[in-house]
Amino acid sequence: MLMRLGSILFALPAIVLLVLYGIELSTVSDCTDQSLFFDYVTNSCVEQKTEQSSYYHRNSTFVDLMLLLSAFGSMLMIWGMLAKGMSRPKD
């Protein structure tokens, strides 16, 4: 049970972060294809160049919480492995 829950908590935050980053990157690419610039404050295409900021800089609390959740998931997996022990089927 701990292994399964830990695995989900370990992988899910990374998948969520990658999907959200990919969606934003797709929007930025659409703006670039139209010869426009992406405004990170308003999340829209604009004609004049704006200051670029990283995804982490704009969403640092969310990213930190996702990484903390992933670290907690890895701890649950380790705890599950230690609790289960070295059980092998006997020949």
C-alpha cells in the first residue's frame, strides 16, 4: 500500500508540472509563429517585446509544493520497501 501511494505521489507532481509547462510553451510558440511576443503577466500575445520570466519565477510556490509532494512520495516508497523487507519466494 505504501509503495503504491508513494509511487503515485512521486510521479504525479512531475507529470502535472510537465503538462502545465508544455501548455504554456505551446501558447508561447503560437505567439512566436504569428510574429508576436508573449506577455507572461497577461498570458496573451502582444506586439511589443516584454520581459521574459521563468515558469518557476512566476509559480514558485506551486512548483515548490509539487516537488515537496514528490519528495514525500519517495519517502513513502522507501518506507514501504523497508517495511516489506527482503521477501523473496522460496524455491
